[in-house]
Amino acid sequence: MLELSLLGTVFLLVGFALWLFADSDDDDSSGGLRQPVLIPVPVRHQRH
């Protein structure tokens, strides 16, 4: 019974480690959240 518990614990730890070290969805793999790209929008200034 102890061996089965140890085997389950090892599987959980290996699965958790793989989940932590999995590659993120970043294009440059730098980690963290991706910053939004700001696009300039032309604005017309009209005087009444």
C-alpha cells in the first residue's frame, strides 16, 4: 500500500513539474504576459 501511495505521489509531482515548465503561448518564450500592441489612430481636429 505504501508503494502505491509513493507511486501516486511521484506521478503527481512529475505532472505538476511538467505543467509548471511547459512552454507558454508567447512567441518569444520570454515568459510572462504578452503586452498589447498599440496602433496609432488618426484623429481629425475640426473646429466649429
